[in-house]
Amino acid sequence: MKLKTSKIKGTDYPEVYKKAYNFYKIIKKNCNKRRPHVRSKYFMNQKVFLELFWVHLHQKNTGERQRRVAFLPAAVEFILNSVDKPSMVALSSKSSEIFYRFRAEASNGEVFFIQIKEHKKSGQKWLMSIFPEK
């Protein structure tokens, strides 16, 4: 799916991170006291929680963080509006989880992937990772 949003532009990680986190804070503010989430059209308007993305992001090195966090606004737009099927659905080594990998294209033509994890028992979905195509 081609999106209207492009990736965040910036020369270094702190600059890109600040813009992405400000975007995240707006979403967080709109969720009141609950966990930050967006509703996904593909998952029939179910919530996709965003907190796990930040945990996963901070496990990467700084250069990789910058590449990934720059696509956050485009990824959120994709989750909100897309009904495209995932390019890959994989069962993890844990039988209680399913991973969905979606392919998206930012407005500037850059392709990136969005990975969402679902807990089978609770049905909760979590944004795990965003990464550009290599």
C-alpha cells in the first residue's frame, strides 16, 4: 500500500527520535490513561498496542534505531488505514504467538516492513518492529 506519509527526515538519531517521540506522545495523549494504541482496519478495528516497539527499538544500535524510528508515522498510518493482507504470517517458536509482517511504501517510494505480534490467548496485538527494506 502506498502511503501519504513519508519517513521522518533528520541527520542524526536524536533529531529523528525527538520528532518520532513527539508523534508518539500525541497518540499517547489521545488514549487517556490507557496503554498507547491505534485501531487497525485489517484486524477489524482491534487495538494494536505501541509500547513494545520502543522496548524492541532500544535493543538495537544507534544507526539501526534511526533507520527504524524514522518510519513510525508512516507505519501508524498503515496500521490505521490498510486492509492489505500481511506478506508473511509466521508462528513463533512459542505456540501462543503469531507474527504478521506487512509490506508498505512511504510517500517517497521507500519500502518498509511492519511486524505485529499477536498473543493467541488474549488476542492482543503489539507493534513489534518497523524496518526498511534492504
